[in-house]
Amino acid sequence: MTIPARRIFGRIALALAGAALLAACNKAPDFKNLDITGNTQFGSTFSLPDTSGKTRTLADFKGKAVVLFFGYTHCPDVCPTTLAELSQALQQLGDEGKRVQVLMVTVDPARDTPELLGQYVSAFNASYVGLRPANDAALAKVAKDFRVYYAKAQGKTPGDYTMDHTAASYVFDPEGKLRLFARDGQGVQPWVHDLKLLLD
């Protein structure tokens, strides 16, 4: 039995349309930051006390995009700039900004007391949460999990020092999957662009 040519072409066109639709669905989002989706070299979660002493994990923020940032309150440049840019991005996102959680893990728990860390992060945005490793071992573990470098750079006196640290953030999608590695100094718009993609 011969199938009419128009039916053959119709089936081909339908198959091609389906393939195009599938390709569009599988196409990776056009992020401005580095897409590390599926990369197993980095940590997939954490377990750290917040400034009230409550242990927080990624599961606490399910349904939100989570920005995990490592820094310290005495940082002269990178940390305040990044936190300020993120606050502006949340404002530009409007109501969608409520679905983004910014977490700052201190790499200087010796000076960053819970009170100081809490005041510091909330000064940039009331929704921010500070995380403070309970001891050096806990800090070393989370830093190793996320491949974060940190080291004390001694100043003129014992209490006068800075902390060298990885100047980047990790971004999880609302399902709790690690998606982005965001470098510092990028400005507000890349944050707005990428967070919109993750929240859609």
C-alpha cells in the first residue's frame, strides 16, 4: 500500500517540529555567569549555624534561589560591593526578589561574632542571613566542599589583619541544585538576568 506523498511530508514535518521543540527544551539557559550545572566538584549543601545559633541547611530555603557567598565583615572592598549589588538586584526583581535568599558564610569567625555578622548582613538587606562556622574545622570543611580559598594576611598588629578569600558566589536554583559560579565585580544586571532565568 502506497502512502501519499503529502502524508509522508506531513509526518516528516511533524517529526522535525518535535525534534526542534525537544532541542529548545534541552537548550541550556543563556546565563551571564558560569554555568556549573551538574558539576560534582563543588558542594551540594551545607550545615552551618546562623547568627541566632540555629543550624541552617540548603533544605531550609527550598523554593528559593540561594546565593551562597563567602566573606567577612572587615573586608574593605569585595564583600560590601557584592552584597550591595545583590541588594540592588533584589530590588529590581520586585516581588520575585522575595524568592531569592542571600547567605554569607564568614571566613573570619574569630572577629565576626554572631551579633556583628548579623548586623553587618542586615545593613545591606534585611532578608540576608549570616552563617558562622562553629569552629576552624567546620570552616575548613565547608571551604573544602565548595573549593573556597581563605587565608589570614597579617597586618602590623595581631588584631590588624585581612582575609584573602575566593571572591565569588555559588547560586542554587529553587529546587536546590547548584547552577552558577558568579565572580565578583560584575555589576547588578548580570545578577538580575541570571536570577530571573532561575526563577522562571
